[in-house]
Amino acid sequence: MITGPVRRCAAELAAAEELPAFVYDLAALRDHAADIREALTSPGAPEIFYAAKANPDAPILETLAPYVDGIEVASGGELEHVRRVLPNARLAFGGPGKTDSELELALNLGVERIHVESPRELTRLAALADGRPVEVLLRVNLAGDRSGVALAMSGPFGMDPVLVDACHDILAAAPHMRLRGIHAHLASGLDAPAMLRQSTEILDWARPWLDKAGVTAPEFNLGGGMAVDYADPTSRFDWPHYGRQVAALALPGETLRIEPGRAVSVYAGWYVTEVLDLKRAHGEWYAVLRGGTMHIRTPVTKQHNQPFTVLSRAENGPEVSGEPVTLVGQLCTPKDVFARQVPVDRIAEGDLIAFAMAGAYAWNISHHDFLMHPKPTFRYLD
Ligand SMILES: *Cc1c(COP(=O)(O)O)cnc(C)c1O
């Protein structure tokens, strides 16, 4: 599963003593993004807004730009960053707890759609806009059954169907605010059939609500959350199936939109490091790796084994064959675990370890400064 260019880059970085490193395979990202685009081209298919929070690195955004319709940002920081990297990109701005200065920034930096999370936020935005036209979607949070999903976005996200009704009067009193549609990001970790069921649920609720609000040519942002399977790095969300079916859900005059993050960029990133020490403790084998989960917090937050490939390198280092090994980092905490009791054919001190699926929610969600180890190297392969 590891590609030649990533393997070669890993060897070069090891020779130059530049590990650990994040290596991004931009060619693979381009191919994957092209596949997703291709699956969503029929009439009625949703527009794609990449969720920057999954990985906002400039080379990632620049690589994705030709294959997506826009970028979804979730803070003033992301908004300024993405505007700088992609000055002409269409932007949607969502996220809870937007401050006045962030809303002002959105008004000044040409955000196309603001996803409003509460009646108070709508009121503040209307006042800040002060007559300037603003196009908004209202974010709703529907109560449906989300059992089995990786993450249900219940709680403070958006408005429930009772609260959202309070927006009617606020909009009526602020004619410069144009309601364009409904936004709903309800869960993450959904496979294509589950995503389609959820999309239907959103449309069934939102259509009559928008109709009552007098919205013509309505827009429906159906959210992100397309499933990624860390236990099988070769599997992919079924974009062709999803694309065909979701396009058929759109009625004439409607615009659908999605905002996937993880399922777009996760496969393009690798965290490459090396085995510093190999030892047995209380009957279990441990490989201590350079770096740690302060660089890639993903396995700790998701409580999974980060998939990896061992790249054999050492000539004479101590080794283990055919036994389960726990891969840990350099942090002084038992939580610094990349993968637990994974059977390996052979692993030796000095070997390189390439962790796959490190392209999303990896470096950018990690507590980099804990223990003050050196920062990783970053490589972007074209
Ligand atoms: C995080 C987030 C996304 C992206 O979710 P993925 O699971 O990365 O696809 C999209 N929309 C909103 C509102 C989000 O908070």
C-alpha cells in the first residue's frame, strides 16, 4: 500500500537524519480528488466544499483546488489562512461560537455563505452587516437515530427544529440577510448507504421549512463525515454509488452541497519515523519510536491502531519476528501509543515505520510542544 515515492522519500529522510517526518503524496491526493470529482458530475450532484479543518496545509489546499467547488472554514483563523492560500476560492464559514470579529472578517473577506448556528448569532450578524447583503444557511441539528456512527454532532451544534423557528422573525426584520438554505452536518463515519439515508432525512425536514420561509432555489448543505476505515487503509468511501444516488435526490432548481474533510485528505499523508529501541516488558514486546503522538494524536483520539508498514533497514539491530508488538513514542505517558499488540513479520531496531492515513486530523490536532522534542520534517511529493 505504501507507494514508491513515499518509500524513497522515507529512505532519504532517514539517511539525512530528518525523521520523524510527515510525507504527503500530492500525486495520490490529486488522483483521489479526481475520482471524487468524477463521481459527482451528473446533474443534481452536490457541490464539493473541502472542510479545511481536516488538513489546511497550503500544498494540500492548492492540490485540491481544481477538483473542489470551494472550501469550508470553521474559524476566523482558517478563513484568513484559506483566503491567503486560495484568494479566489468560494468559501463557506461555519462553526459554533463565532465572535463578532470573525463575522466581520467573513463580511470583509468575501465569504459566499455563512452557516448560522443560533438565533443570537443571526441577530449579531444582521447588526454587523449593517445593511450589507449577506447570504446565509441556517445550521440545523435533527434528532434522528445516530447509533453506529463514529461521532454524532449532537449538543451545541446548530439549532434544533424548535430553536430554528426563532430565525423567521429575525430574518423578516433584516431584509439585507438572504436566507439561501439549510446546513446540516449530523454525524461522521457514515458509509454511502447511511450517508444517503441521512441526506434524505435532511431534505425531508428542510424542504417544507424553507418553503414556508419563502426560499426559492434552495440550497442544502448535507455536511461531511464520509466514512474512513483505519482498519483497512485500502478501502474507500463508495463515491460512485453515493454520487449516483445523491444526485437523484435533488429536485429541479435545488442545489446540494457536501463538505467532506477526512475522506478527502486522510490517505495522502504518512508519518514516517524509526525504531529507537525494542524490548520486552511483562511478556509484551514494545518498539519505542522516535517522535510520538504529540505529532500524530489520531490513534489516541480515535482509540485505534494507526495502520503502518515496516520498512526494513537495519543490518544487525535486535529484532522480533512473528510476534505482536506495541508501537509507542517518546512521551512519558502510557497513552503515547500508535498501535497496540499488532502482529509483525519482523521488526528491528533501526527499521523505518511508515504510518498510513496520516493526512487528516493528524499533525494539526496534536499537542506539539508536550516534552519539547524536535518538530517533524514536512515533505510534499508532487
Ligand atoms: C468537521 C466538519 C466537517 C468535515 O467532517 P469530516 O468528518 O472530516 O468529513 C464538515 N462540516 C462541519 C460542519 C464540520 O464540523
